Amino acid sequence: MGRHPRPLLEDQLAEIAQEVTLRGEAAERKRLDEIEAARQKRIRWEAAMDEARVQYAEAYRVRHFEAQETAWRHAIRLTEYVSAVRTRVKAMPPGQARNEAKAWIDWAAARVERLDPLNTPPRLPEIPEPRADDLRPFLGHWSPYGP
């Protein structure tokens, strides 16, 4: 019966060393791939945050625009009301009640003047710095707190 030659200890150690080296290289590649994947994810998140800020600013401008239109319509109604009151007051007999009504008309007309957005030049609103929750509707699956 022939004896099977046993592998030499030096050969076994060389194989073990090569296996350790290969595993170490694989682990390092995996670590570097994970770092790159995290970097790419962060880049995509930052792009999503930039786009969310743009969309937030536009939505803010639209809300401001709609609020101006609402204020304008409100001012028109109040102006019409003050005009109707003025017509009634002109028909009142002279005296204390008429004087008080004229004072009220002066106050109301000045108030309407301040409420009407058309009495100031139109301009884009200052966009406040958004909070995380302000951006959430524009981020899709991303979190406003990070990737």
C-alpha cells in the first residue's frame, strides 16, 4: 500500500496566506464599493433636495400670488361697501350721527387702501428658509434629513 504524501506544512501555510490575502482583498473591494454606493446615494439625495427647494419656492410664490388675488377681491368688496355707506351718509341730515359716520368712512377707506395689494408695486415674495417638513411633499421617497 502506498502512502499518500501528506502536504507539507509550508504548502498549507502558503495556501492559508493566499486565502487570507484574497479574502482581505475581497473585503476591501466590498468596503470601497459600499463607500462609492453611499457617495452616489448622497449625490442623488442632494440633487433631490435641490429640486425640492426649487419646487418649494415655486409653491410658496403661487400661494403668495393666490393670497394677493384673494386680498384684492376682498378689498374690492370692502370698497363697494364703503361706497354704499357713503351714499347713505350723504342722504343723512347734518348732525352728530352724520359726522361720526363720515369719520368711520374716512377710517374704513384708509383701511381698504392698506388692504388692497394693488396699492403697492407687485414683487416676488422673499422665500423663507424651508424647514425639513416644508420640503417633505417635494422629496418623493427621500427623507429631508439625509439619504
